[in-house]
Amino acid sequence: MPQLIAPTTRVQASFLEAMAELRAEGHGAPDDDTGVGREIRRFGAEWDDPAAFARYTGRLRSLTREETARPLGLVPCTTLWYVEGDTFLGRLALRHELNDHLRELGGHIGYYVRPTARRRGHATAMLRAALPLAAGLGIGSALVTCDTTNTASRKVIETCGGIFEDERGGKLRYWVPTRAEHMSDRT
């Protein structure tokens, strides 16, 4: 059964395969401003090395802590990998707070599923599993966004209870209740 876990070296081989799939889609290209695209450009050349990969997973785990130094503009974020056994299926980022950029375009939760694992309900399961974690951080309703052209992600958000607010900068913005009793709270 797939589950969200902290980044781990245990799935390195499958993670590398997933990144190759994403690169084949164009992720990591200079004009790719997605989170995965930036990660591929910044760290991709080192992921084959077990020691470097261990540093990378450790860095991701450390960004959860408030006291961790991070680049300007980044907020504390819990990164979770969606895995089944040793197979990396996807990634979810749970941002603990919103800055101006995230409030407009990024949101509290971002996710992706590797190409060969898509259309199997993984994104919906990932988002559903993250909502109680967001509630535990005091987030009553999580802002989740997607590109206006991303019909699959829009359906995932709506399936998880997302309430459409508006469109900004080519993004659809939804508030997803993290607990039933907080459906109107938009923190």
C-alpha cells in the first residue's frame, strides 16, 4: 500500500528512474519554473552519488524545522515522498505558512506523480493524506493551486473538497478544508 514518508535513501534507484521520466517530459529545462524543474537543475547532477543523495534527503528533511537556514523567500516546508515499498511514486510539499508569492500562486500544498504512475489515484491519495498533517500545523483550510490547463490536478483538488476561489496568474486557486469543522477558516 503506498504511503507518504520522509525522504529516504532507500528509494534512490526508483527516484532516479522517476527523475529520468520527468526529464523526458521537459522538467529541468532552463524555462521550467516548477519545483521539480528547479530541483533537477540544482541537484540532479549529484543524485547518482549515494553520499550526495544522502545529503539531499537530509536537506529536505531539515527544511521542516523553523530554525533551518533557507534561501530568501522559502518558508518551512515538510517534504514527503509517496512510495510503495522501494518504489518512488511522487512527492508532496506541505508549506507551513504562506508568503506573498505562495498566497498568489503556490499555496500550502504542491505535489507531483511520476509519469508512469499517473492516472491511478495517487495524487488524490497524497493530497487526502496531507490534509490531517496540515491541520496539525494549524492550517484550517489549505490553499492548493494548479495551472488552468491541468485538468487532472483540478479534479484531484475538487475531489478532496477544494472550494474554488479564483484564477490568478494562470493558476486556479482552491481552499481545501483540512478538517470538516474548519471548512470556512482560511489561514
